[in-house]
Amino acid sequence: MIVQSSSPAGPSPTAATQVAGLPIGDEALATEVTAGLDRVEDLLRREVHSDYRFVENTSLHLIEAGGKRFRPLLTLLAAQVAAGDAARRSSAPSGATSEDVVVAATSVELVHLATLYHDDVMDEAVMRRGAQSANARWDNTVAILTGDYLFAHASRLVSQLGPEAVRIIAETFAELVTGQMRETRGPRGDDPIEHYMAVVAEKTGSLIATAGRFGAMFAGAEQAHVEALGRFGEIIGTAFQVSDDIIDIASPSGDSGKTPGTDLREGVATLPVLYALADDDAAAARLRELGVGEKEITDDAVVAEALEILRASDGLARTRAALDAQAEAARAELAGLPAGPARAALSALLDYTVERVG
């Protein structure tokens, strides 16, 4: 999700200087990035075209449902940072919205969309992005095959970018699958908190890292900056999940657009829950009695009690500290990049990620 930061630097941005709600702060940058996203949107639709109308319709199902296009946006912003870097080196190519950058941004979004089809099957979801999920509208087989079709087309697009890009996306596929396998099997004796963070880094951080890395690569950044933007992507992807964990526990109903305790109801052991359960006190014992993080909870009174315990627990404070540490690590990666409007936009996105938890 990308929304306007509650405290952007400088004057309040106008609609002309925002992209997907993110305060860009520079009208020329906002215009170029918006144009880049329009090209991504067009390529998404062209890429999933098929002579078999049914597979095209199922592939367009989530594309047309919308979404924030966070990963292509990060690719385009990373490319904008990198373009300034390349421009200072006369022998380096430059092109923040070159065809390669747009292809890279589109391929990453196709991978993300493919994972959503598969996730909905595994989660037995019935809704996605405000619309009926593909598995609910058709069936699990159709949803799985559609995800496979999108993976295939993402791979075809990446093949246009050269062997290094193919290697990177293949490694990203492996991380995505590893993260899902790790989550499916559970800690199995490993430290639950380390296990959880590994899952988040692989399932969420890895693809966002590739988005940042690709943007820098195909806009001609020096290798050190390519690596920094990849690390920034992984950190902010992980941080966004941690901030979601905090919001699910700490936010009053309606403030975040998400009903508090949703993860509790689904039996998901998020980071605040894991930290709280690790304590050796009466609160942790009561959470275990309630089955928090171990089973689905359908009783509203039980959810309310669990939320009250968690909000007063050390687990929430430790999760906020973890988020702050991630933010500092991300800022350190940005600090070594060329200054300018694009770096400022990435900084604004990071600020929002941290500030939205209140």
C-alpha cells in the first residue's frame, strides 16, 4: 500500500505531485513516474493476451481488480535514483523509463500477481482486492494454472533483459517458494521469531528487493547502488509486514481500514504475538490458554480479551523497536545513494511505513 505520509517534508503536496497517494514532492518526477506506470499497465494487459479467451480472462481478473502496483512503482523510483547516478558517468547508459525498466517493472508485477492466485488457493480465500477470488469464481485448478501462466509470461519478459536478470528472477522464485514452504511447515523446533522473520523476508522482502534491484540495474546504476536499492527493497518490504502486524493489534477499529484482530481470528501468529508468547508471565500463559496464534478464534469476546492483553504486553513494544531498527537500516541504504527527488520519494515511503502505526 502506498499512501500519503502524515508528515511529508516541505509543503503539502498537490494532486499533481503524488503518485498512487505517495507524496513525490517534485512535479516532473511525478509526471515521469506516472507515465511509466501507465506503460506498465498497458504491457501487463498485452502480455497476458491469449488466443484462448478463457485464459486471458482469468489472467486479467486480478489485473483489472486494481491494486497498488507497489513493486513496479519501486522499480521506477529506483530507476530514477539510478538515472542520476548514470548521468554522472559519461560511459554509462541512462534511462529511468527506458523500455528495459518498464519490462522489468512489469515482470515483477506479474510474479506478484501469480503468487496471489496461488496464495488464495492455499488460504481458501473467497475475496481478493474487493472482488471474488479466482479460486472462488472458478475453482482451485483454474486459479493455480492462471498463476502458472503469469509466472511463464514473467519469465518470458525477463528473458528479454539478459542472463543476469534471468538468474536474479530465478533466485527470487526460489526464495518465494522457500518462504511459503517454511510458513506451511512452521518452526518445527526453530526459534519462532527467527522463523517468522525468515518467512517475511522470503515471501515479501525478496520480490520487493528484486523490484529495487531491477530498477537500478536497467537505468545504469553502479553496482554498489544496485545492491543498496535491492537491500532497501527487502528491508521496506519486511518493515511493511511488521507495521501491518502492529496495526492489527494496536489500531482502533476503522482507523487503518482493517478490523483489529483479523490475524488473531485467522490463527496467525504475528510478531507481537510471538514476542508476547515468549515471555514467562501470566499474560503469556493466558494467551496460550486462549489459543492465540495457534488456532482460529471466532468468539468476539476472546478476540477482545486477547487484544487487551497484547496491547499491554512487552510484545508490542518489542515489535515497535524492531520496526524502528528496520527503518534505520533502510535509511542507511538510502544515505549512500545520489540525492534528489527520487531518493526523497523513497524516504517518504519509508517514513509512511513507520508513521502509519501511530
